[in-house]
Amino acid sequence: MTPEDRELDSRFFLDHQPLTLFRLARARYANLSGIGAAQAPGRWNRLGEEAIYTSTEMGIPILERLAHSPKELIPSNLALMKIRISGSWVPQINALVDPNTNGCLWFCRSLSAARDRFNRSGMFAAGGNPFAVAVPSVIVPAWNVVLYPKGIGFWDHVSLESLEPFEFDPRLFPENTPVENSGQDL
């Protein structure tokens, strides 16, 4: 089974309330603005669209960073964010909605469903304006959650729980790999 075909159980979001998410980011982007993704878009946002890429498992952002980093330098100046989503959720088809704020968390059980929905609307935030969209990770069978700070209810439901410096164990890289020198991120 390929990551494209894998389906995840959306009951996860009802069973894990409040929801804790994790993000590994450059220290200068370790906030809830989404400006980093707006400047360098990813799979689930367009240029200029603020987004925050997170996961429901602490190890997934670490694996994602390893998968997308050059192997000749150990990434540095990183921070591990712990983000909380809370609300009074009512389940709907492919979504959880808080009737008090109209805040909405969409979920796409498979990558193909997420891609179809993203391609159809041009961006997830179009037509419904969710503050969060859950999609399966490409790397392992776990949920990634993309947060949209301009989505309805974002600031009512999303908060930064903690922020800690993060360093990779050098054993994850070839011997004598230098640490990236990007002092401006401190």
C-alpha cells in the first residue's frame, strides 16, 4: 500500500480532545503566524497564504525535517512547538465544527482525497474557511494538521502550549557532518 492509498481513521480527532499538535520550525518561525509558509509554500498552501504545518505525533515533524534537509549539514536553530486545539466539537461529514465560533477542522482520510479537495478549491481555506485541515502524513501512517491563521475560529481554538529549543542528535547524520551556521535564526 502506498501513502497515497492509505486511509486514516478520523475518529482520532474526537478521541483526542483537546488535541495536541507538534511542529519543528526554525526558531524565527516558531510562532502561530504562518508567515514562513506564506513565503515558502508547501503542499497544502499557496504563495502568500499563511499556514502552519503540524502533526499529531511528536516524531513526525522531526522525520519531515530530516526528509527535507540537505544531508551535508545538521540543521540548527530549531524549536519544537507544542500547540493545543480545543473547542466544543460537533462531528459533521469530514469535519468537526464548534457551533459557538463556527470554527472548523476538516479532515481528509487519504492523500488522494486531500489532493482532490485542495486542487478543486485552489486552497483549503477557500469555501468554508477552516482553521485546520488534517491530512495523512506521506512518511508514516499518522495525521498531519495544517493550521490556517486566517481561518474562522483560529484564535478561538489554537494556542501555543510550549516552545523548546531543539537539536538533532549528530548520530543521525554521517560522521563529521558540520552543524549548519545560521546565527540569524537565534
